[in-house]
Amino acid sequence: MTALSKQKMRVDDFLAWAAHQPGRWELLDGVPVAMPPERVIHGDLKYRVARALDAAIEQAGIPCRFVLDSAAVRIETYLSYQPDALVYCGHPLPGDALEVPNPVVVVEILSPSNAMKDLRDKLVGYFRVPSIMHYLIVDPDKRLIIHHARGGGDVIATRIVSDKSLRLDPPGIEMAVADIFPPA
């Protein structure tokens, strides 16, 4: 990742700025940071995750939507992430929205350049957002999903899923892990 500036920027200012920049950006401690290029498998898995989320939402018949790689999640005043995919419920957001205020599920695809941030920093950050119930980390190399789920109080339950299905409740969707990973 490349940091652009050392001047602290608030999320609102960052979103207005990032809308006019090429590439993908996140705001880390008030500093815009360019996200690195992605491997082909990263893009393939984002597509497969989005397709699986879309099918699961449709099958459940619930008023939720998935967003693929295009909107920020505000963590705090000087911190926002742009997950690879997310699910939110309720009324559809306007097409020009830059932020999803109440995501329920966030998904990150691991890559060599972001693994530590996704496994440590984003785990802590995402669960500071009260609406987030599930944080899925998709590992393309190990072909598994690390599922962190909000429990009671300050408990975060973690499980590793490499086959069968993944139940995300709330919002009440289920998706097969086989739908996410292409045949080996």
C-alpha cells in the first residue's frame, strides 16, 4: 500500500476526495492509502463471493443486498475500510452512495500484501461497527473461509470452514463453500 499524505483526514472528507481518484483507497488513521493491485484469483473469488451472496439473499427472500468492492465502511472518525464484498439489509441505498452505514456481513479476500491487516487490524476494526455480525476472510491459497461471528457481549466466535455450507444468521442466509472456490 502507498500512503498519500500525512495530514489527517476525516472519513467524510476522504469519501469526497476518493470519489475522484483512480483505483481503490482506504483511510487508515486519517491518511488515504492506495490499495495494491490484485491477483487474478482475488478478482475471481470476489465475483464468486458476490454471486454466492446474491443467490443466498434471493433464496432466503430477505430485504438485503450485497455490494461488491465499491463502498466504504466507516469504522471511526479517521478510519474506513473498503471490503471486497458486504451485505446490508433494509431499504436500498442510492446508486451514488459511497458508504454503507449498517453492513451486517463484510468479506475480505486474503492476498500476500494484505494478510496481516485483514487477519488482525480489520478484525478489530470491523467489530467496532455495531451492525456487523459476520466477518468472513476468504483464503484463496488454503481454500477456506475464516468466519468470525459476533456473539453475546464482547465475544467473537471463530470457525474455519472448508466444505459444506456457511450459515450467516442474522441476516438469515446460507451459502455453500463449494460455490466460492472453483474446482481444483
